[in-house]
Amino acid sequence: MVKAVDGVLKAVKKVRGGVKVDHHKNTAESEVVRLPIPAKVTIPMQQHIGAPCEPLVKVGDEVAVGQIIGDTDKFVSAPIHASVSGKVIAVGDVKLPNGVMSRAVTIESDGEMRLWEGLEPPKVETKEDFIKAVRASGLVGLGGAGFPTHIKLNFPADKNIDTLIINAAECEPYITVDYRECMENSWDILSSVYTLKDILGFKRVVIAAEDNKPEAFKVLKNIADHKDDVDDEVQLMILESKYPQGAEKMMVQSATGRRVPPGKLPADVGCVVLNVTSAAFIARYLKTGKPLVSRSLTVDGSAIANPKNVRVPIGTNISDIIDFCGGFKTEPCKILTGGPMMGLAIVGTDLPVLKQNNAILAFSKDDAVLKPETDCIRCGRCAIACPMSLMPTNIVRAAKAKDPEALKQLGITVCMECGSCAFACPAGKPLVQHMRLAKAILREEGNK
């Protein structure tokens, strides 16, 4: 491991593949502003990877901010809370941005944002208390993955986890909410880092960010150099600005030099990776007891009149958020939830914001033009760009042949759908869609 000139660590190992993308961090200096209280919110019961929650309220019930309205006893899950105070006016099905149908609770706001009387800071004295508190908070990965955080942090002792990596890379173009978290809530990040280190016994903490965020580095370096870190166990690392540097497996390799094997998780090589905004939220929850009922997201793109970073209640209609940003200044040709590399295209704005949504992007026709698809010239650029060392063209061939055995051998299950292959393809092939179809073929085979 080599020290940079300014005392910041350099990456241990350069990750394979990836692509250089234009960052378009237009809202980097836009402080997060709070959306006015929406007239109503629709809160889906599927807010995370894993089992959906079951509604715990019925039409006519009065609810307050932070009150549990959905939960399940399934292992991979996290409770869901009311994000506004008011009356439940509907419990039914809604379509999510990914097209999946989910049960949802619709609350008509009373405009008061009354806190639920049962809210109080959790009492945390042991690791078990801490994990229980994180689950009760309803926290899922706020960087976009949506994996329940308490499961990630509840690692067994025999895993020998020694390193916590705080992921502040934010490598997707346009999105700046993690950057704003660093600039506006550094105390929360600092508090969480040292709390996680002490309670969960991490021997080392690496705070990692890309080299295109110099102002955030100044803030994060103060955290790494804090007086409580007498043994220099918390360190700041500068990473090359390259997509998908922020992916968990890439982050582990950059920060520690360890390679996460196919089908394995960072915990299998002694690491836990936590998004910087998720970490900051943990500190706030331990202090206030207020669960995850709102989140910040970036609203940007060439079709948005006034791009902003906005704090919104979970379940807010996307159209309300766009209206708050001045509406569309031109007819949008493509609207995304998330970034342009891994985000989901949506067909309209009548959809609710989920916990894992970190951006809403809308682009005009001129900025949403796809490459015209032409014949593959076997140039290999997709394979060179793939950070997981896959052969996308071979996978496409096996998918078209509906050959599940070939797909397994080609390693389709390790594809993280980052979009690097499609970005690099000069023939304009929709390779990510082919990867998703290939995975669907395997799932269908497994269900037989």
C-alpha cells in the first residue's frame, strides 16, 4: 500500500475493465432542498431486495411519521414506515419502476408531519442491540442496491471480517447526493464510522472516493484524521475516476487487493462495503430514533427546467418532484430512475419514489439518441470493458439459443448489469438487455 503525497492512500489494486464516462455532475454545488409536503404518498411494500412486506394498516387508519405500516418475518426484509402523517386512503396494488406489481399503502397527508409517539433513540449496548436497531430503522442500501443493511452488518464471527469500506465513489454520471452528504452531513459520517468500528469490531476502515471530488476529500480527510483514531485505523483512499468503480466487488479490490470470487460476497474475503449515505443515516437514527422515511435524490437531465438535489418523503409521486424542479423545459424523450448507466427507464412519472432511488433523470430527444445497431465486428471491446471478465458476445449467442448450461459455464450469474459492455460497443448492441434475458432463461430453467 502506497501513501499519496498528501497523506491519502492510493488504491491497492487497479480494477479490471470499466469505462471512462462524462460525469455531468451539474448539481454538485446544489445544496439539498426539502420538497414541500406532498398531498399524498403511495408507499410500496416492496422496497428492497428480498421478500416484500405485508401491510399492517387498513383504509381509514390514522398514521404518523415513522409509524410501521409494513413488515414481514421473512429473513431478507426490512420494515416500512409512514413518511407523512395523515389517513390511509387506499391499500392496493401499484406498478413499480421496474414493472413489478406490489402491494402499497396510500396516505393522504394532513400537512402536519406529526411524528409517531413511539419514536425514541434505540438503546444499543451490544452488537445484537445494534443489528436489531438497524433493522428497526428500515435501512436498505441507499446507493441504489436496496439490500437490507442489517443483514449485511450481521456477519457471523467465523467470517473474520476485518475491513469496513465506506463507499463514497458515486461513479454514475449526474448523481450527486452522496457528494452532498459528505459536504452537508460530515458529522453523521464521522459518528457512524467510529460507531460501526467500535461495535462491530472492524480493525480497519477505508473511506474511498473518486479523484474527481476534491472538496469532499477535504471533508473526508478530517474524518479519517479524527482525534479518536489514535491507532490510524480509519484511512482515506483516492480512487481513479472510472466507472463502475463504486461497485462493491470493484471497491473491495481497489481498497484491499482482495478479489471476490464468482458467486461470493465481500464478506467472504473479510470486507463489508457500506454506502456513505447509508452510513450517515445510521448515525442519525441512533441519535433520534427516526426511521428511514425520506431520502435525497438528484433531479437532473437536459429536459429538467431547474436541476436540484431534493429531499423527499418515501412514496412521493415522481411527477410532484419534477414539478418542484420547474417541470420539463422540453418534451422528455427518456426518463430514468437512477443513473444513465444502471438506472431504469420509466414510461411515465406517475410512480412513487422508493428507498433505493437516488436520482430522477429526464433527457430531451437530442440527448437520448441511441447508437444505430449494426453487425458485431468481433472487436472484443465489450469483453475488455467488462469488470467481471465475461464474454458478452458469447453470452448473447447462448441466450439466443436458450442454452442454460452454456450460460452457466459462461458465468452469466456474476454479471452485475453495469452497462460497461453496451457503452463500449461500437455496434450499438443492447448488451445489458441480453444479459437480463440470459438470467431470465436460467431462472426459468430453475423453476422447472
